[in-house]
Amino acid sequence: MSIAKTYLPKEAEEKWYSYWLQHNFFRSVPDEREPYTIVIPPPNVTGVLHMGHMLNNTIQDVLIRRARMLGKNACWVPGTDHASIATEAKVVAMLKERGINKKDLSREEFLSYAWEWKEKYGGIILEQLKKLGASCDWERTRFTMDDDMSEAVTDVFIRLYKKGWIYRGVRMVNWDPQGKTAVSDEEVIRKEVNQKLYYIRYALSQEDGLSESGGKDHLIIATTRPETIMADAAICINPNDERYIHLHGKKVFIPLINREIPVILDDYVTMDFGTGCLKVTPAHDLNDYELGQRHHLPVIDILNDDGTLNENAQILVGEDRFAARKKIAVLLEEAGALEKTEDYTSQVGFSERTNAAIEPKLSMQWFCKMQEMAKPALDYVLNGDVKLIPDKFINTYRHWMENVRDWNISRQLWWGQRIPAYYLPNGEYVIAKTIEEALEEAKAITQNPDITAKDLRQEDDVVDTWFSSWLWPISVFDGVKNPDNAEINYYYPTNDLVTAPEILFFWVARMLMAGHELRGQAPFKNVYLTGIVRDKQGRKMSKSLGNSPDPLELIDKYGADGVRVGMLLCSPAGNDLMFDESYCEQGRNFFNKVWNAFKLVKGWEVNDKLSNPNAIAIEWFESRFNQALTEIEENFAQYRLSEALMATYKLVWDDFCAWYLEMIKPAYQQPIDKETYNRTITLFENILKVLHPFMPFITEELWHDELFGERTESDCCIVAQLPLNGQVNTQLINEIGVIQQIIANIRNVRNSKQISPKESLPLAVKATSGIDYIKYEPIIKQLGNIDSFTHTQEQVEGAVNFIGGTDNFYITLNIAVDKEAEQKRLEKERDYLTGFLKSVNAKLNNERFMANAKPEIIENELKKRTDAEVKLKIVEDNLSGLAD
RNA sequence: GGGAGUUUAGCUCAGCUGGUUCAGAGCAUCUGCCUUACAAGCAGAGGGUCACUGGUUCGAACCCAGUAACUCCCA
């Protein structure tokens, strides 16, 4: 069987992915092996695959594949998240396109549309992940609104309610007027916005003849929200503000509506911001709300849920808040109440989901107490039971957990798990899993046996999506409803969680809370936090900027293996990565290199009669391989995936292809001996194993080549066991290091003298180092194209020389040596060595150094000294030889 | 305003407990090569005041203090 000139990723990818599926290699069921578990951060059903997913899932797949090859029972649970706000918005938009208004639908009707939408689009990302090679156990695919997952959510709600950790209350919430729902603090994105600061004149009440005493009949406030003046409950000034002493105890009129409000004193007010007079609008600003509470001010809510002004506003009723802002500015101007406007930039919150400007709004919501749950969740991280990688996130995490506020868990939406609260006609409510249970309880608390299900009304709100996804690592194994089942006992706690730092609080912290509360154990041991994928200019990749490549096109262009390698090459843990397609190109070049190396080996003819001349090369590479294995292992242990990949890359490209294969490569059209051939095939197989987690497809493709002999159906690279660490001959590695130096020097001489690599050269060595060059002669000859290699005690006249290790080498050329240039070069080297020696001696002659430095460091300095002395002598000898 | 982080070659990053030939890698660049696995390649080379200023130390990219720039989080 011959092998194609280049590797064709697409064919191999399709072929092997379905082969793996057919043979159930991704499947995991509990057995006696050690489990290794990852639950996928479930992507939103609304999403399409973006570069963040590519990175995140490449990392997870590398970890999972490696664990599988280490003999663990690797289980990667996939699934999707229902993403209540985002999905509901999509469905509403879809309905709108079809000419259907959500308001005209019943809850049930709307939900059936939503499910229809989910069935159609909800699995797209998972399908796309398959193209990347993701080895998830697809039989375990879960959705956060699967019946049993939802039941778990209800159970947990009831459990926490019974503990007194869930309560209902009026709070200032972040209101999304477009989604018409409250959103949590974490779902509000603050952005700098260019606004105007309106300076508005409020007339003072004249009842006590103030205009004479104060000389003024008005005060001026500065606000960015003039449309909320109708909701003002007071004007607040700082009691220490000397400019306004005359206002103490006075009252003012709100312009346009002429409602009278008091002037109150509170040192909350910053004197040097605006005019120092603050309008207090308790219904529409969190700080004002708290101020209002302190001063017992009325709460006047002038906004409807959709952001339009209501009757309480008296004017501009029905206008949208932003339209109202423009109009009221005109009205104020006309009324002579607008002093001036100024440009002003400030932070405004926007809904993460709908991008609508968030409106602080008072409303009745359900809350989950955080205090008790935050403590153990923080402790897991602080005492190291759960490791954050990189650990710089511990500080942020701690800060958040120590300042956590109660979690608003209700959402005024339909898509999600409906809150299991049932209201009685008298306004009381009961919490129950079903309406039947609710009815029982209602009868009990009201002492009224005649209550029927019809008298009960279930809460309209659903719970926040995170209230279901915080159960994810437990509920995917049915561990909420059946806390002692075999699966959860086997797979929980999971090993690694790979996610973005942005959702450290949203999700990771809450999973820790739920894990502790429900199982007394953190849900995972390590949290690997990936960076944000940015473009070359450092901008976050986004649809609106259009700066994100289409992942599937990338896979098409560079192969899944190329893209995987490309992603990892530029992804240090926790740091953002500046993605550039050239990384994928590098990945593609890499697998191409592997392919070509394979072609070389495959092309060899074996002659049984030949003896093995390559024992040293083989032993050297085996040692290097074992050394690299350790290095790779250490990198993985520290989650330095890009470095593990780089170590693999260099092992394959440099050590194996550039050195080993060149060392053993038979001359053109010459056969190779059997032993070298067989050993090389084994080495190649080991290389495929090490490469597999990074490049699953090409390695599987090559694995099945007949070069490796017959394979049984289930003998696949994906389930092969990684090679064990073997012996490392350090002396051999060091000596080959010197040999490599010598060869580089020979090539350099050729290059600088413009001698063709085809022209063989004579090499002589004057050795004192004790390296047995005879042993390495075949390698030097083969790689340096040397025809004779002689040992000498004398300097070789008229030859070019160089130092390899601490020995002096000569190449006699049949062209004259440029003595002057040679002298200059040697002088330069002499000066360098002299300087170097001086600095080493300075250390060694320093009493404090000798007294304080560790023995091995002193030993090292001594070695540096002897080496430098030897080299200096060589250089000086060569110099005097040149002078003769 | 508060907190955290970053700053090392043209780019992206390593650099562990301060001590290995006066700081390493990959990519990019330059030079020479279509050398029979690979031009998606081979061989070689150049490239750094470790942000800045002080301090500690026999010794600092690394520890300490300050400054600057950038990024993120919270208000």
C-alpha cells in the first residue's frame, strides 16, 4: 500500500470520528478503573460555535483523551443550557417574524413554540463540536430543561426554601425593559456612555419668605436623567455644605408638575459633584432608594415594565424613557427651568442578553440567601481542595465571595423552571413540588378543607438559568433526586472544569455552593480558566465586529488537528490569547511534517542480512523520548497545555525528524537493517500516542497503516496506552549535544565558505575532553558529510577550526583560509572568554560568595572556570598557530 | 474612587526556590539551498538597557519601594 503525497484531513476526520462512535470509544460506564470526569460547560441553545468554544472544548478533549490513554475511565458529559432570557428573546423574535405577538399566546402555547425552536436549533453547537473531534459520551447528552433536570431544580428550590434560604421580598432589581424581566447583578454589563448632564432649576417654596434671606428663589440640581424628576421624593444636600445652609429645612417644587418635596440632609452627597444638590428618586436608583429608606421618603414609581412612563409621571405618560428624556428637556427649556446642559460620560448598565439599558426597579422577587452557602464555597478554594488555574483568580474569587449579596433568582419569563410557589386567594403562598401537594398544605395552613386546585395560582416567574446550571455536575448523574446512585457515587466529584473566568462567579462559585449543600463535596478538583479569544489587535472576537473567523471554515482549511494545535499554541492558562490564523497554519504544517516522516519510514526497504549500525542513535532517541515524556507529564500536571504541546512539537520535529531520522536514514535506494527498522516503527508508534490528544485524527489514520502490522478492530490509537517512562541516559544525551554542536559548526563552515552540502570534507579533532568520538564517528560523518575523521595531537595548519564542547576541531579546505578574518574571529572569541573568565573568577574570589552560595552552585562556577580555561587555551593556540 | 493583574526579541509567550558559557522557545525576518520524506520544506544567521527609577544582596528579569502604560473586576 502506498501512501498519499499529502494528508487529507477531511476524509480521515469523517472516517475516524464515525469509527470511534461505532466502537463506543467515547462511552463511559462505571467500572473498577479510576474515573476521570469532565462535565462540559453547557453552551446556550441559542449559540453557534465560536472561537471561545473551540478553545474551551479543545482543552477538554485533550485532557479527556490523555486520561483515556492513561488507563482511566474517561467520561466527558456533554449537554446544553436553556439560557432563559436569551432563548426567550430569540423565540419572541421568531414569533414576531411570523406575525405572532407573545402577549396573545398562553404560557403553554408559547412554550410549545419554544420547544420547537430548541429542537430545531438547540443541538447545533454539539454537532459542530464533533467536527473538532470532541470525544464526549454522547449518550449522556443532557439539557438543563430535561424533565428530570427540571425536577431536580424544583427539589432544590423546595429544599432551600425549607431551610429558610429562599425568600420573597421587595428589592431594587436590575430591570431589563426589553426582556421585561429582572436580571442579576452579574448579567449587567457596564459601559461608558456619552450623556448629557442637565442642570435643572427647582423653585423654592416661598412660605417663609426665604427669597429675602437667601437671596435666591431656587436651587439647581444636575442629573443625567431629567425624565425622572417626576419621581423625585426629595432634594438632598450635604449638611456640611456651606453654600446651602440657607436651604436646611426648606421645600422646593419639582418643575413642570409643581409637586412640593423637602430638602433633606445626608453626607452621602458629594459636595463637588454637579451642584452639590442631589435629586432623590427612590424608585429609580439604588442609592436613592437606600437614602429614601433612611429618610422615610415615599417611593414614586413612574415607569412601566416596558420602560414607558406611567400615570404617576403625570406628564409624558406612555412615552418611552429615552424619548421622554428628549422631550422633557424641551419642556424644561420652555418653562425656563433648564439652566444649562453639559456633556458627560458615565457608566450605564446594559442587559447582557438584550443589550437594553438596565432600569433600576423596585419589585417583588425571589431571593436566595448567599451568606451561609458562600462560606464553604470560599473555603474549598482557600484551603486548596479546589484549585483555580491559574491561581491569580483566588483573590478575585475571595473578594466576590466575601462581599456576596443575596441572589435574585426569579425571572419574569416563561422559558425555564417555574417557581414551585402557589398563591392562595388570601395572598399567602405555599411551596410544593406539585399542585396536589400544594393543595394539601394549603388546606393545612388555612384550616379550610374546601380549597380546590382552582383556588391556587402558581407563581408566574421562572428561576434564573444559573439556578439550574449550578446543579449541572450533580444533576447530569441524577445525583439530586437519587443522591446515592451508582453513577454519582462513581463520577462525583468530577476532576477538571474548563471554563471562562467571566463566569467564575455566575457559575463556578454557585456550583461549589450547590455541590457542598447537596453532597458535602466540591463538584470538581480543578478549575482551568481559559482566556478570552481576541483578534490580533487585541479586540474581543464578536459577531458585531466581524473579527471572528468561522470555526468550521478554519477546520475546513487547516484540518481539525491543525486548528486544535493552533488554538493550543497560543493559549497560556488564564491569559487572553491573541488568535491569528497563522497558528492554525503552524498546526497544519506540523501534521504535514508527521505525515512526511511517516512516508520516509514507510518507503524503506529492509534487508535482513544487515547488522544494525544505529545502536547509539536509537538509544539516544529513546532517552530523549523518555526525557520529553517526563517534561510533558510535568506540564500537564501544571495544566501548561501549550507548553506540553510545544515539548511534543519539538520532540517530534527536532529530535525525531531533524536528528534521529537523519542519523539512521540509509543512503539513497539503500535498504535499512531490520533492527533499526523495527525499533523505529515502535518509536513512531509511541510518537503517535503522545501526539494523539493534540492531533487525534492524523494519529488514528497513521495508526492503522499496515506498517504497524495487523490491528484488531478495537486496536485504536484513541484507546492505546501512553508509553511508560523509561530510562534516560543523560551522559549520552549530553554527548550527542556536543555532536550536534559539531555538526552545526561543520554546516556553518560550509555555509560561510559556500561549500555545497554534497561535497564531503575531512575533519580532524584535537581532543582532551574524554568524549569517545570514535563512537560517534558514523553520526558525524553522516550528518556532516565528512569523509575522513582523524584524531590529532597537533594543530592542523591552514585549516578552519571551531570548538565543539571543549575540544578543537579542524576542517582542511582546498581553498585558502582568510588569515586576517580568522584572526579577528579568534580574537573576538578570546576577548569574550577572557571577560567571561574574569566574571567567574570574580565570584570565586569573593569570600561572601564562597561563604553564602550553595555547594552545587560553587561547583558549577568551578566547572565554568575550567571549561573556559580549556577553551581559552585552544583559542590562544589557534591564534599563535595562525601567526606562524 | 476601590481591588487585581500585566509589561521580557518584530509578534505570541516561557523563565520554578535570586546563582548553568554575560536571558530561552515558537512564529516572523535575513542568507543559502527545488540535497530522492517534507519549499506546508532543509541548513544556517541576526535580533533583547527583561517598562522606568531607586533599594536589598557577594549576586536581581526574579525580592522590596516608587513611577508610568495597558487590561480586567467592583462601585
